[in-house]
Amino acid sequence: MCPSRGVLEHVTSRWGVLVLAALLERSYRFSELRREVGGVSEKMLAQTLRTLERDGFVDRDAKPVIPPRVDYTLTDVGREAAEQVWGLARWSERRLDAVDAARTAYDAGSRAASGGRPG
């Protein structure tokens, strides 16, 4: 297996893309980031952040205060990765109509080829 495949999986995962995109805007505390990403469980966000931190994309800054404060921010390489995946995300949003049309045409052709029977 190519070593870059694992990195690609991390930055293009469902939550990886959304976390990287959010952190492009600014640093976030964990709870703020969870609200910003939306729909991600606490466990999955923690796992995603650990993975991105391990890969060197995210910096975790734990401040020794009461109550504890932890800020997450992109590293330089994280910002570069985030810009790349965010560009792909924006492209997919712009081309959604074309994808929907292709899916509709494909589904219509598949139904016709199968005599109207599903799949």
C-alpha cells in the first residue's frame, strides 16, 4: 500500500474535510468546532482531530487554566492541505447540477436496460 494513501484518506474523509475547512477560517475550541462542523459526534471529532494532529495538519494548544482551554489550529502543512480539499469541495458544489443530471440519466438507462426492474 502506498504510504500517501493513508494521508489522503485522512484529509478527504467526511469529517477530515469539514474540520480542515472550518480551521481555515480561524482557530477553534473543541465545542466551537463541533458546532461549526455540525452533525459530528464528540467521539468522531476527537478521533479526527487526533488523526490530523498526528499527521501534522492540526496543532492542539492546551492552556493550563481552569477550566481547561484547548485550541485547535492548522499548521502550515495543514493550511496547504485544507486549501486543496476545500477547493475540491467548492468544485463539487459548483458541479452538483451536472452530477445530478448524470445520475438521473444513468438511473434511467439502468432501469431501461433491466426492463424496469431495480438494480
